[in-house]
Amino acid sequence: MWKTCKLWFSSLARLFVPRRCVVCGVPLDDAEEVLCLECDVALPRTGYHLRADNPVEQRFWGRFPLVRATSYFRYNKGGDYRRILFQLKYGNRKDYARAMGRRMAADLARSGFFEGVDVLLPVPLHPDKERRRGYNQSMCLAQGVSDVTGIPVSVGNVQRRKFTETQTRKSSHQRWSNVDGAFVAVDAAAFAGQHVLLLDDVLTTGATLTACADALVGVEGVRFSVLTLAVAEA
């Protein structure tokens, strides 16, 4: 009975307040989530997970023990697809983040991208920033990936102790300086011998992801892969 009522109220809500595509704003069908079919088809996917030594992997060469790396789609500051990232970070749409995590994982899983990964490590937010925002969008992305892959999400084992200013509008040098020493491992031993998949929403210089990996430097046998929802076009 309750399930029937819930479906009825959900249908009624959609009638008066229809769900809309985050990119173009058209009403979504019941089978569509976050993106309409047209915007989903046009999503500028990178396909980097199918390419060894791809441009995302190159950003991390020599910085930490890297297995593989990719970003799901490209975006630029003036493009329509930036709206996905804005809603994830500032629009209080953690449901969008989890849904995009599932979509991304389903696409990448077919290639074997997650093979051998032991744990998902979303880039932590500083507690003050997470408190103000109400959630960590990278954690929500990781939960979506876990929904599809079954890989557990690490919670609390790496923390962001240094409050940093936003990376937006900073130069490459400023980005690296801003996050230097920002992360600390609480239980580093938990990652010994593990293949850790670092997750974040956007890749620009790679400074934040590298600083997060640095928190586990010296842990025996740890190795990393990297996955971000988007990569900024130059």
C-alpha cells in the first residue's frame, strides 16, 4: 500500500514540477536521469579509458605509482555541460552526483577499467566546507560508482586538514601551492598493498588529486588509478 502511495505521489509531483535535463532544461521522461537522451548522446565523452598513455594519465606520470587514469567527459567554462558540475558543487544536487557516478561507472565497466581496484577514495573536503555545503560531491560520485561496481568506498581514512581557498581562477603554480600538504592519512595501514581509485569531480592541473595521493606516500605496495567526472579543456 505504502509503495503504491509513494509512486502515486511521485507521479503527481512530476506532473506539477517535472524533472528537467540539467543541460538543456527539457522535461525528462521516466527512464531519463539528469540528462535527456539528446544531451546524453551529445555528452563530450573522452573515451580516454580506451587509450593507454592518454592525456589524463600523462598529467600524473612520475607523481605517484599510477595504474590507469581517465576523465569521463570534457568541459569548458562557456559550454552547456558545465551546468552538470555547477549543480553537483553548488546546486545542492547530491542526487545528480550519485546518478552521474552510476552512469560513468556503467560506461567504463565494460572496458575493464575497474578491474583489480580494491577501494574507492573520493577526494575529501575540509570539514568546514563540507558542513557549509552539506555534502561532498566527490563522495556522492564514489557512492554512485560503488552502486555499479560493488567496490567499497573509503570513508574517513584520509582527511583534509588544511582549509584551502577555491582553486578556481588560480594559476597552475598557485593551484599546486594551495593544496600542498592539505591531506593526511588517519589509517594509512588500511591501504597497504591496495589498488586505490582516486575520485574527484573535475581535473584541471591534477594538483588536488596528487596532494591526496601524497598522504599515502610510503605505504607499502599502494598504487593508484584516477577517475574524474570531467576534465577541463585547455
